[in-house]
Amino acid sequence: MRYYPIFLDIKNKPCIVIGGGQVAERKVISLLDAGAKVCVISPEITPAIKKLALKKRVKLIQRAYKTADLKNSFLAYSATNNKTVNQKVFQEAKKQGILLNIVDVPELCNFIVPSVVERGDLLLAISTSGKSPALAKKIRQQLEKKFGREYAIFLKIMGFVRKSLLKKGMESDKNKRIFEGLVDSRLIDLIKQNKKREINSLLKKDVGSEFTLSKMKIRLG
């Protein structure tokens, strides 16, 4: 295994994106989606990045990268085609122990970004260790068809049920049987078919009368 798989909590963490093109824009948006505090450093930026800066969603430093720009950052992306800049960013990140991804230059990265399928709290990550992004994309597209939005709703239900049952202090073996039973039940199919009445009946039978979609404030549509 070339890379160690891990999911990072970057909420409120300072993250730097060097570059202001389309690739940088995608990195900025993904970091914001994960709750990071994002700073963009680039003399030129896309309209979307400009709009984010005007809305104060990102900090913008509109100039070229300078040594020490990574100071105090948790994670950084370099999305430029400038080999000299990339090398300087790499040296600084290495010296300061900062997580770094230089787009399309895996030898200068200490982490790479997987292809991702996101369905609410369900996050599926696919990596070919940089050998074939095309294959990772193909697998992602296959998974997108297999795992629909019903999984996002299912996890909302499971999250509510799990939190409620653990709060009651029930025996762990009994909780385990309930959780595994719901996973093996028809619940996901019923959600996909938008069968509210059947979902409520299943939950009442397998978990308790207090567990209905309306009481959990979960909507199918």
C-alpha cells in the first residue's frame, strides 16, 4: 500500500491555495465544503474565486507566491504550472511539516486527492495511487449509479437512531442487533421508492414507536 488512507477534519483549519485558475477554484470549493478557512494566493483569479473573496468566504492575496506564505497553514495546494514556484512551495512545506498537494506532480506531494462520491454523510474515496486517474474516474461513475441519495437519508435516520439509543443506555449487544438489523433491512430500498408509510412501519417495529420520519424531522423529498 503506497498511501495511507485517512479522512481529515479540516473544519476551521487554515488552508492555502496557490493559483487562481479553474483547478485552483475546484480546490477552494472542496476546502470550503469541508469547513476550512481558505486563503488564495494568485495574481490572477477566476470570477468564481473573486466572488467568494467579495463575500468574505475566502481571504485573497492577489500577488505571486512568496516564501513564508505557508506559515501557520495546516494544508496547502499549489495549482500552478510554474515549476519554480512549485519547487519553492514544496521546500517550504517540507521544512514546516505542512500537508501539501502540488497538482499533477505526485513526486512533490505528501498527500494525493482521491476521486470522491458524496451522498450526505456517506463519503466513498477511490484512489489508484496516482497510477490511473482515468480508472479512478470510471470507478467513481459506477459507484455514483450504485449509491444514490437514498443513502444520505438512510444515514440521517441511522444517526438519529444511534444517538437516541445510546443516550438511553441500552445494552451494547442489543443496540448492535438493532443497528445491524436496520442495515440489513429493506429500509434503503423503501427510501429509494419514497414509501413513507412503510418506512415508518419498519422503524416502529424494529426500533420503537417514537422513531418516525416526522418525529425525526427527516424528509424524503
